[in-house]
Amino acid sequence: MAKRIITAVIFVPILAILLVLGGYFVFGLTLFLALVGMYEYVHAVNKKLELPIHYALPLILAAFLIIVMKFNYQYTIPALLIAFIAVFMTEILSKTHSVYRAVATVFGLVYVPLMLGHLQLFDAIPQGLYYLWLVFIIAFVTDTGAYFIGRFFGKTPLIPEISPKKTVAGSVGGTVAAAVLTVAYGILMRAKFSFDLPIPAYAVLGVVGSVVSQFGDLTASMIKRKTGIKDYGKLLPGHGGVLDRFDSVIFVLPIVYLFAMLTFTTL
């Protein structure tokens, strides 16, 4: 616990500063997280693949997707399709051929850089930073609320075959905590920053985002359990790797981005 707190005290302010600076600072942050996360993912799934994924191509394609999303989001789908083609062309031309390796690589490109790449898209939305804070409020409050409520009141396991320590009480508590904090954020933003969105919209986003956040956590846990690892990495002492800490954020990012795209015109 001490390591987790010290790491949070050091890295949370750094993360906040980079998000406030925006632009190429967020692009650099996103590229770094995507490359490290992709490396962690490949390292994990290679423990189960008969023919391991070579690191170079997934990392190059991850960087390619992040760059395309930064400079022209409209080309994201074509870029992903190009990555898909490149993976299977490489697989077919290799001395060994494995459809499982190719599919695992494409899944990783969607799971890590494509999802994380949304982090840099809020720059293009009016008052995008105000929306971006919601990603971290929902993900981190859900995680914290589920941990403490589950620890003190949790008895019934949620999905024990994937994550034995998670409980139904923790899941519900995390969702309630996220909804309450999201609504509180909306009230504060309306009062102090003229960021005026309907309060019920915050409540819905808090609940939906929290549920999605927990599925992001469980997805990362499922991959870890199936590959036989405890943590994806050691970048963040007490937390693990990028995918250990940002597993929930990865799933919440597209949800909040969609929310922003649907509501920014009402401001």
C-alpha cells in the first residue's frame, strides 16, 4: 500500500500537468503509454502462444495508429485496416505461419493503441480538458470505491474465476461512488466554470462509465489469468505496468469521448 501511495503522489501530478498542457505533451504521453502498453501486452500473450509475436511490428503499428489519430482522426479506420493487412501479410510471408499469432496481434492493436489513442482526441473538442477529467474521475473513483467498499462489506464474489477478490458489493459501491462524484463534478463545473451540461447526463455517464470501467479492469485481469502473470510490468511501483494502472481508463476513454461528441454543442 505504501508503494502505491508514493507512486500516486509522484505520478498523478505529472499526469495532471501533461493533460493541462495538452497538445504535443498529451501526444507524447499517449505515444509513450501505447508503446509501453503494447510491449506489456505482447510479453503477456507470448507466454501462451506456441509461436511468439515479434515485438517490432506491433510497436511500429501502435506508433502508426497513435500518429494517425493525432493528426487526422478521420483516417483511424483506414489506418487500422492497413495495420490488419500488414499483420497478415507479415504472417503469411514468415517462415512459420500462425493465425493465432496474427489475431492476437490485431486484438492488441485495438485494445491498446486504438483505445488509448482517444486520450489525445479531446484537444479537438471545445473545453475538451473538462471532459477529459471525467475519464479519470470515473475510472479512479470506481476503482477506489470498489476496493474499500468490497473490503469492508463484500461477501459475494463478482466473477471469481477471473478476479477472486472482486465482490458484488464492491462493484455496486464503486458504481454509486462514481455516479455521485461525476454529478458533483458537474455541479462544480456549472457553478465555477460555466461548463453547463444537464446534471442527469452526468449521472447516466457516471453509471455507464463505471460499469464499463469495471469491465476494462476485468478484461485486463482475464488476460493476466489466462497467461499466468501477476502484473503486466513494473513501471509503476505498487501498481504494476501501464495496463495494470490504465486498464479501466482504456475502456472509459471512448465512452467519455462519445459523450463529449454528443454534448459539446449544447454548451
